[in-house]
Amino acid sequence: MISKLKAKFEGVSRSETLKKLLCNQRVYAALVALPLLAVFLAWTPAWLFLLFLLLILGLAMNEGWPLFFGERGGFLLHGPVWFVSFLMMFAAFFGGDVGLAGTLGLGFFILVLLLFFSGLESEALPRFAMALLFVVYLPYLFAHIYLIFTLPQGRALVVLLLSVTWGGDAFSYYGGSYFGKRKLAPRISPNKTVEGFVAGLFGGAFFALLLGWLNLVDLPWNLLTALGVAANFCGQLGDLFESFLKRSQGIKDSGSLIPGHGGFLDRIDSVLFAAPVIFYFYSLWGM
């Protein structure tokens, strides 16, 4: 390992290496976002956190729509899908996980009615399937962030969610950059490597244990390790899934609002898949 590190950094000074690590927009965005969100989570009431999530959801849905329906597709489904999507957030606010599940079922029946009204058009069923996938992928998974917030250690668990995904992403990025050799999914995301994926898992465990060591999350170390690894694993799957959607539509980034990350959907793609893991894991074994 030592010889490999020497070969990797041969001819590069420590200052140059540090500059390469830190002078990156991904790092800047994370360094700015995480402290601000931590402060926000420390005092914000539930209703304000809901409004904040609704704003992020709206931006992410606006960016994600072309990934499912193309630049100008799905116009007739736009209103009903957006209605169901925001209804899910309010269902999570007033009814918890049961209310969210019930609203997902309601959304399914609404989409079935729209399918019947569309007649026997050849594209009706594929559009219905894509609309259902959109509803599950974005609002349903996203609403679990609010459900996490309602747990006994909810505020700290939201910080945990962001840390194991965004922090793990940094581990993946640098681990893959310096040690990556074997491609993970070259047809979906050519730059991702197996080594970077494994580094991300270590990052997820590291940040989960760090929050436990800081007494922010009260869980045994073995559960924290399992939670960090599981959440990061699913988060990386979420990143790959969005890459698959973008590549299928020939889109590089879903947006350009966040420096170094593209759009809001590019930033929360891993969070979407990790949030249900943290909520149900804690609900089963942490309470």
C-alpha cells in the first residue's frame, strides 16, 4: 500500500496534492451546504422544514421531468402528477408513513383513471408506467426525508443522511480518482470505479461513526456502521440510477444551479435512495 501511494504521488508536492484535493467545486459546495443545513436543522420547526422540502422537491421535479418524458413530453400528465407529488408531502406531514403510503395508492388510482381516459393510444401505457415511476422515484422517496425528521433523533438523523451520502460521495470521488482501475458501470457512468464505490462505503461508515462519537446519534457502533454502509450503498445506486436516466435521454446534468454538481436532482439523487433505508432501519432497530 505504501509503495502504491508513493507511486501515485511521485513528482507531486504535498502542497500541490492538497491544492488538487481542495480546489474542487464539489468540495466547495459541500463545505458551504453542510454547515448551513446543520444550523438550519438545529432550530427550524417542522412546518418550516416542510416548506423547505417542498421548495427543493419542486426544483428537483422540474429538473427530473425531462429525464422521464423528454424535453416536451408528458404535458397532459404534468398537472395530476405534480398534484399527487405535493399531496404526498402533506400526507407525510399530517399522517406519517401510513399517510404517505395511502397517498401513493391514491396516486396510482388517479393515474389508472387517466390511462382509461387516454383510450387505446399506443403510448398510453408507457407514459403511465413512466408517470408511476416518477411518482415513486421523486416525491415518495423524497418524503422520507421529512419522515426521518419526525423520528426521536430526527434532526441528527437528517444530518446523518446527508453526511453518509455527500461525505461518502467525496470518499468515492477521491478514492476513484487516485486508486480507481476497474470500471463499475462503464455504459451508465464511465468515470465510476469499483474502488471508488468501495471507498464510498467506508466513507458512509466513517461519517456514521463520527456522528455517534460526537454523541449526535445515539446508536451502538455496530448499528451505526451497518446503517452507514447500507445507506451509502443504496445512495450510490441512486446516483447510478439518475445517471442511467440522463444517459437514456442524452442529458449530461439535470440542471446547473449548484456549482460542481449540476442541478438539485444531481445533488439529491443519492439522498433519495438512502432516506428510506435510514427511516426504516431506525424505526426497526433504533427505537
